[in-house]
Amino acid sequence: DGGITQSPKYLFRKEGQNVTLSCEQNLNHDAMYWYRQDPGQGLRLIYYSQIVNDFQKGDIAEGYSVSREKKESFPLTVTSAQKNPTAFYLCASSPQFGGSFGYGYTFGSGTRLTVV
Amino acid sequence: KQEVTQIPAALSVPEGENLVLNCSFTDSAIYNLQWFRQDPGKGLTSLLLIQSSQREQTSGRLNASLDKSSGRSTLYIAASQPGDSATYLCAAAPTSGTYKYIFGTGTRLKVLA
């Protein structure tokens, strides 16, 4: 079955360390997204990619970086510059960018990152 | 700028009750609106996607309606069950700007056995 796979499910980061969250999809979707979810807050967009080798900053991109070298993969790196990285991170994809052309989003199961 | 609001933030109902979850959006110019379910510690599962030209969509015990003129969508759950306990989020896709989905903060539903 097609879907989005996020790994790992749980991740622990030490102060000053960079960590990378994996997101892989086999849906043949062009667009991919990274969201951050904190308790009591809605989903906030970190980065998005409309197509391979292209990505744009979302609303809270500071302290994060991404790459899109393959259509299937959109890894997110949480750098040491991100001062409050403890959160639940969700990856999503859609056939075309945004909600246009009538397509919705498909989400992965998430990665919970904790700073220790 | 599009804003999406979900009220109430939390809701508890006895098993078997029919219930309505509300989603309001400020800009009626949307491509579509999507309802999701999120279980604790899990990702979002798509429930229903309503296109701007549609007024409702149904899947099993779920029915979602869309009224663009009033900026409202409702998710109706019939004969609620304890397994329906989860957080329900709606997201609207604006037709202007960058077309990215705007999410509400969700309604946390608890169905009591």
C-alpha cells in the first residue's frame, strides 16, 4: 500500500547536536511538507517542496534545513540553532502543491523529538 | 489572511449520541476543505475531503458539509462510539497566495462508554 513513512518514531537530541528526521513517500506525489505540532497549538509549517530540487521556507523555518534530491524523500534536519526543538514533527505530501486542483494531504505517523 | 477556527476545543459525550463538530474559516475563497482525525501520539488520518463545488461528503457514520458563503464546515458523527475518541482537525486550502492548507487547532472528542 502507498503511504508516507517517517522515522524514527522517537528521537532524542542532546544540546548542540544536529539531528535528521526521515520522510519517505511512495505515492508519487510532487509536493511534500514538514509541520511542527506543539500541545495546544495548531500545525505550523516549517518547510515545503513543490518539486524535486526545490523547497521554500514556511512560517517557522529558523533552525531547520531540508533537502529534496529525490521525489520520494524529504528529510528535515533540526540544527543546534533551533532553541526549542522538542515537539511532534509531521511530514505530509500531496499530488500537486497546496490544496489546488482538488487534492488533499496525506500525512505520515510523525516523529517525536525530545531534547535531553 | 485565512484563519481557521474550531470550537469547542474539547467535547465529551455519552456513547450513542449524534454530534456535530464545527470549523469556521474567514476567507470563503477556498479550493477545498479536509477533515482529519488524530489519535494521541499519531499522525493525521484523512476522513473527508470536500471540494469547493460540493456541499457535503459522506463516509460511513461521518458526514461533512461545507457552506462557503458563511465560512463554515461541520463534521457530523452519527451514533458515536468510544473508538471515535480522538482530536478532529479541519484544514482549508485558499485559492490565493501560496495555496497552502491552513489548519484549525482541533476539537478533542471523548466518547464515554
